[in-house]
Amino acid sequence: MTGGRVIAVGGHESDGAAALTGVLGPEVVRVAGGRELVREVRSARADGERVCVVPMTLGRDPSLVADAARTLLALDAWERAGTVLAEPFATTAHLVGWLRTLATRVPDDRALLVTAPSGDPFSDADLFRTARLVRQYGRHRTVEVALLGGDPGLAEGVRRCRALGAPRVVVLPAAWAVPEPTGVPHAEYGGPLLSGSAAAGVLASRVREAQDRYERSGDDGVKRALAADHDHGHAHSHGPDGHDHDHDHGHDHGHGHSHSHGHGDRHGPGPDPGGEHHHRTPSHAPRTGAEPPVRHQGAAPDLVPSHRSPR
């Protein structure tokens, strides 16, 4: 990497950055965040180096992004002046695309076991969503989930796949910290998720984008990243009164039905990203002018990617 020091911050997807060893080159500093991150940034700035911090989430750990931003706020003005926070390494849309690429190499009669370390309940739920999207346009009948350190674990995931009739189970890594299933009967490894060169290319792209943005507009990426985990939780309610944010994902066109945007990922059955218009059947009772439009709670989902490069 050129143009300063690159610091990769890892969370539960990479066992606190430990699993990034061997994935990223020796020129990239790997830290778990918090004091380690502050120490590395201050060391680099003391040497006169520019710094780019990259949260190494694959989309299931938005708290890693927000925590990195809060940590950088602890720096003094001079240290922050030469430090930028890049966009996350990947989104769940990228993750789905990479997993689907791995799945194309697996024989049809195998089951796929999408596997990652367990995080919080919402990160774990995201893994089930990811597995469902991997299955949606693939050719494998059985796609299950395993949560390392959680439930269902790896052995239970393999048992479920076997119970559904699969002769062999291929473990697809949906995180950095997914070891080969050595000693697990009927299981084989379908990774790695990315080659070292592919990971280096994505990382370089994130760094370049962050540095270019800072040079163009002075945007260091911190303010935007502070809100990265805002929608990650129980309808993101705030305070003891438990009020929720109500997000309107549809707009009323005033002709008997509404076009809902945000809960469908595409037009038709293909894998390409894009919004889908969901047409509700018109009600037989006409809407009065006093009735408010239908509103939904929740955040807009990630798009399901094509196999185009994420860079």
C-alpha cells in the first residue's frame, strides 16, 4: 500500500483481526479496535504518516464501523487531520455474491453450510438471511447455517444437512474466522471466501476511495460511520419510553394501490440488483382522504449482487 499506513480493524467476523493474518499482506496493520487502534494511529501520525482505517466487516458487523468512528473521535485535532476512515470492506450484498461464486464450484448433490462465528442475535439473523439469498438463485437444494460458538453449531449444521438427504456437506465461509472442518464427518471445506490477491484488491479500492474523498472534500468518513449501526437492533428504539422510528418504504400514487420499494430486491427472478415494484391488490373499499398512507417499520435491505466486482 502506498500513501500512508493502512490499519485493518477486525471484529467477531475475524476473531478480533487474528484471522486476517495470511489474508492481508504484512504492510497492513491488523488491530481489534479500541486502544489498539488509537495506539497505532498515534504511532503513525507521530512518524508523519497518513492513516487509513478500514473496518474489515463483511456486512454483518455494523457496530465495528460505528465503534471505529467513535474511537477516532478520541484523537486530537492534529492526529485526526491526517486520518481517514474508509467504507467497510464489504456489505452483505458483496458477501452473498462471493458465497454464490463459491457455490458454483460445488457439485449439485452436496449441501451448502454457510458458516460464520456467532455475534449478537441480529448479526446471527443476518447470516440466515444471507444463506437464504445464496439458495434463492442457486442449484443446491439444501443450504443451511452454522454459527461457530453458537446454535446451531458446525456439527449440528452438518447433521441437519445429512438429515435432509445430502451425502456430503460443503462448508462455505461467510467470515474471515472459519477454519476447515477437520474431524467433522461428511464435511469438507469450500473456501476460502476470497483469495489473498482478491482481498488485497478490495482493500486497496477502499483505501483509494477514502483518500480521494478526503482530498476532494475534506470528508474523513467519521461522521457518516457513527450512524452505521443505527438500524442494528430491536426496531432501533430509543430511551425508556421505547419509541420506534417509523420508516415509510412505500409511496402512494393515489390510484388505488401503492408501489412498495425496499422489501423486494429485484425485478423478476434474476440475480441482478435493483428495486422491485410490489403491486398490492386494491381494496374494494375506497380510501378516504383522511386515511394516512400505509407505513412500515424497518430498514431498507441490501441489494442482492450480480457477480460483478465489488470494487
